Amino acid sequence: MSHVKVQHRGVSADGVYKGLLAAAAALVFVVVALIVYEVARGAELSIRTIGWKFLTQTEWDPVADKYGALPYIYGTLVSSLLALLIAVPLGVGSAVFLAEIASRRVGSIVSFVMELLAAIPSIVYGIWGFFVLAPFLRVFIEPWLIEHFGFLPLFRGFPFGIGMLNAGIILAIMIVPTIVSISREVLLATPPTFREASLALGATKAEAIGVALDAARPGILGAIILALGRALGETMAVTMVIGNTNRISLSLLDPGATMSSIIANEFTEATGKLYLSALVQIALVLFAVTIVVNAMARALVYWATGGRRDVAGAA
Amino acid sequence: MIRFQRQIAALSLAALALFGAGVAAAGQVNLTGAGATFPYPIYSKWFDMYHEKTGVQINYQSIGSGGGIQQVKAGTVDFGASDAALSNARLKEMPRKVLHFPTVAGAVVLSYNLPSVAQPLNLTSETIVGIYLGKITMWNDKRIAATNPGVELPNAPILPVHRSDGSGTTNIFVTYLSAVSTEWKELVGANTSVSWPVGIGGKGNEGVAGLVRQTPGAIGYVELAYAKQNKFAVAHIKNSSGNFVEPTLASTTAAAQGASAQLAKDVRTPIVNSSAPDAYPISGLTFLLVYQDQKDPVKAKALAEFIRWSMTDGQEVAEGLDYARLPAPVVKVNEATLMTLTATGKPVLAAK
């Protein structure tokens, strides 16, 4: 009824609707721009005082007022990469099983449980990682790794239970649901004719799945990028299990820290101007790293698909 | 649909009731404060008790000492709270003169995980500094054994655990280490967070305690109250008079008592490494931060009276919540400071 009135005034309802939607979309940009502006303003003092050294220094010493973000950049990238290494094969594998092999019934039950996993608050993952996974790693997994793979610098050190490995596993568990549910949807959306045609040409079941996977590749890569975004920014769970030291160590068994964990740890009690500003600059760097990593991932998708956007799930 | 409408109606009624309460309360004095999380349990108890007694409503947000100091500086709160006294440099950044009122004392205890050791471990300042600098790495080190005769110390590595989050607890602990070791002072120093040479970090008292409980050979520092409530094994520490002292509320109060002469000169003086024979050396005070010259005389009077009350009746409930009460000389210091409080230039409290 109201649109009738609008028409009487000579404004098309379509125009109003379009304007409203455009405003909603623009709001997203405004919010992001405001966040970047505020963060940049807060980081100004630190940027001016420390300069580019902020990115390359490894020392973080609030007493001496010296701040370098490298250990945290390293920690964020390594923990997220480790999470992807674990979660991608697991996630894509289960998506293929759920979409291609399992019956519809099993598929929907397992997906439902997967989505429950995605709804668990990250603090709960943190507590689980701290009280359940950490002792398990310390008593069973890490001593075994040290004994059999200790010759690799990746598995040297002391079995603390918490550290980079624990953080990577927790992050992997947190991002698997994203990868599985999107990949499954994308696989289900690929035209069944692809599989039928392959089978008709004499392909095995595995080869037919390969064809479907190839068609779904852009969508699956998109799912992985989304998952990576979550891993890069995850704070609470990682803070609880990573061990929180600002030392760069090749060993996955050693403790580390991430950009979001240092902010969560030190922001509330930061008692100096430069100290506070350096923490805000970490947020700015995290923002930049997220943009760079996302851009690289998108470029990878483009390269991997040859710019193809016509297949299901390419959105 | 009908149920939904009913819920909406109920919510609106509740909102109205709240609004009504707000209007009714407009006549009374409301104070806001923000800051330290460590004293939050006793502060909220005090505010409740004081509200019942006088009707003065005090709202407190435990956002951390750093946040509390920021809010005081911005003038958005009537008082701040901090576990660390402001340094001279920080005081200069403030727009007006800020007064410190210590409210209660707390202690930081060392808890450890040595299943084979039944009696309390005796530690000295040298052994604690050695452990946290990474110079003492094994439990059966001669330096630890020297103060623990007859204790079977395991041949196991020591895992030092520290707080990963910025905290007043860390500040008290590293202030102590800086006071007893010039090496620590030069290499690491004291702050709410420091650059730890060794060990791993846990978030909060519960993070440190969790790591210590889980890992045989670990040692970590937590607040006395937290250790008491969870019945942790805690080390006895040698104080500067040469006695090994168990961390208790009484030995924490004794530390403040021992430092009372210095506190009378400057209430911000750390009370760590007290020379009193029965003092536990890793102790500290927590403070309220108040502008000396207040803008609103009514609020100023309410705040001053609250602080006076917290020094008398307030102290009586401190130990029930595992905070160490202030010794009489420190209460006197606070009462003297209160008399210097002014509102738009006029004294807030009449001389007794």
C-alpha cells in the first residue's frame, strides 16, 4: 500500500528499493573505511616513532619501549598455514565423501553436525585445546614426534603440549566445517551430467569424481580462502594454546604468538602511549596481512581456474 | 505470533519499569569508576555494602588498570583503579594532580608441580631470578637443593610459566625481581608485561595455574587469593631478614607494615622485599586514583566518604575475600591524603 503512495509522488518504488539496497551495501564500505581510519590514527605515534623497523624487529619489550612485530607476523602466518595443511585434505576429503559417495541421508546428518561444529564459540575450542588436546599432545604425540622426527628442525625441543602445533590443530578443527560445508554445496551444484558423461566414456567412479572436483575447483578454493580468513584472525582459542612467547622458532613444538593473541593479551593493561600505539599498529599490520594473503589467494584461484567463472559455485 | 506479541509486551513493561527506576534514582549520588580487575571482587562487595548503608550508587567497570588510567585521564570516570602506581612520567601526562589511595594488599605466590615433593619448597630471591632468567634449568640444581635440605628434588627440567596478558600480578612479581637483582633490572625490568627471557605464557591466573597443574616440573606465579581458593602447593620465600615466609594474608599485611615509613613519604613506593622479619616479600598494593581537585562538590564528598568507610568497615571484610588488609599506619596515610581533597578549591571533608 505504501508503494502506491510513493508512486503518487512520482518516485518509482524500484528506485527507492534500489537506493535502500545500495545504501546497505555502501554501509559495509563505510564501516571498513572508518575502522581503517581509526586504527591508522591510533597507530600514528608508533608508525612515526618506530617506522618500517616495526615489521622487521623481533624484540617486543614494553619496559624499554621497543616494539617489533615480526614474531607475531610469523606466528600468524605459520599457525594459519599449518591449519590449512591439516584442514584442506580433511575438509575436501569429507566434502567429496558427503557429496559423491555417502547416501543423501548420511550426507545431511553429517553436514548438520559439521555446522554445529562451526557454531561452537572459539573460547570453548580454546578450553578444549588447553585441557584435553595439550596433555594428549604432551604425553603421546610430541614425544613420539621428537623421537622419530627429531632430526628435522620442525620437531625439535621440549614436549610442552601447548605451542604452534596445538594452535595449528585447533585452528584446523575450527576451519574444517567452513571448508566441508561450502565444498559439499559446490560439489552438489555441479551438473550430474559431468559424472554421467565420464562414466559413459568408461571412467571409473574415482575418475568421475575427479571430473566433478575439477568443475568445482573455483568454489572449493573460495571455501579455503574463507577458512584462511578465519584462521588469520582467530584470537581467543589461539591465545589459550599457543604459549605466548615472542620468540621465532622453526620448531612446531615451541611456543609462539600471533598478532591477534598479543593484542588480546596486552591491550587491557598497556600503560604507555607508545605501547598502546604499537598494539594498535599490530592491528593495522594484521589488516594489511589479511588483505595481502587474500589477494594472493584470489590470484591463485584466478590462475588455477584460468579466469573461468562459468561453473557452479564460482561466486 | 500471539506468544511473540506477549513477549514484546512483557519486554516493554520491563523497560518501562527500568526507566521508572532510573527516574526515581535521579536524586541520589551516582559514582562511576573503572580499572583494575584484581580488586574487582572486593570492590563490588564494598560498593554493594556501601549502597545498602548510604544509598550511594557506585558503578565499576573492571576493564584493566591500563584502561582505568586512560579513563581517568580522559575524565570520563569519577575515580580510576590501578594495581600499579603511576610513574612520575605518567602523573605528568595527567591534566590535574592525581592522588593515590591504596585499598588492599595482595601477594604473588609461586606454585609448582613436583609430585614427589611433599613439603613446601623453600626458594630464595637468587633461585627465583635464576629460574626466570633461564640460568637454573634443573630442579636438582645445587642452589635450590641448598635451601631444601632433606627434600628429594627430581632430576627434571624446570618449565617457568608466566602470565601472557598484561597484569598487575606480573608487575608485582617483576618489581620484586628487579628489587632483588640488578641483573634482572637491567635485562628485563618491571612493567605489566615484560619481555621474558625463558618460559611459556598462560592467559590469566587460570592459564598459568592450568599449565603448572598439567606439566610436571613447571613453576608459575599466581595471585595469593587464587592459590588459596584452589589450594595450590606454594613456595616459602626467603625475605630480606633471612626468614623463609609462607605467603598468607597476615604476612602480606606485614609487608605493607614494614614499608609504612616509606609509604608515608610516598604512597606509591613498592612494598616488595620488605625488611620486616615476618613479611612475605612478593607483595603489592592496589590503588584508587582520584583527582585532588574535584569538579562536583556533591560527588567529591560521596567519594571521600566512601574511601574513608573503605578504610574502616571496608577493611573488616577484606580477609573474607582473601585480600590482605592494610596495616594501621597505611590507613592513617590515606586519611591524611583524604584531607587534602578539594572540590573547586574548597576542602571536601571537614577536619575531625
